[in-house]
Amino acid sequence: MGGPVKENITLDLLDKIDIRVGTIRSVEDIAKSDKLVKLTVDFGDFTRNILVGMKKERENCREIEGKQALFVVNLAPKKMAGEISEGMLFDIGYADGITPVLAQPEKPVPNGSRAG
């Protein structure tokens, strides 16, 4: 499980990735897609719409509303199924072929708190 460790990177490269805690305020269906849902995520000073391919992974995608999770917030916006995604959910398990779960702080922290 887990696969081989990826090649080494420098701290400079890691510092370029902006990972923050956000609260998932809503989960909306994307009718044009059989995988995507749109999360509206509160990061304290800003809100983002982030598309996530979880329709086939969860019976009820709305069960994550109100939960905090980790997100990459400095990816270039990407258009998918007619919608713009402004980041990426940082989840656990997808790459290993298991049903993904949210990467969450152990207790509530202020929205926008940075990981690293």
C-alpha cells in the first residue's frame, strides 16, 4: 500500500504549495458531469469554488458540508464541465485505490490556517 516514495524535492519547491484549512459550506451537483461536485469553501479572508470528483466515491456527497479539510489554494484556475475550479481538495487514499477521505485537522482551527 502506498506505492514507492516519489523523488526528493527541495524545501523551496514545497514552500511554493499553499495548503490551507477551509470549511466546506456547500456541496452542489454538477449536472454535466458524472463525477464532479462543486464545493464552496470558506478560507476566512476569501471563499473559493473547488470542483471535486467524488460523486462515485460517496453515496451522499453532502455529508462533508460543515467539515474542515485541507486544500491547495494556489493552483491555476481550471475549467471543467463548464465550471471553474479554484483549487484542489487535499484528500487521502485516491492514489492508492481506496475510497478517499478528507485530510482534516485534529481539532477546529481558524479557516485559512496554513499547513506546513
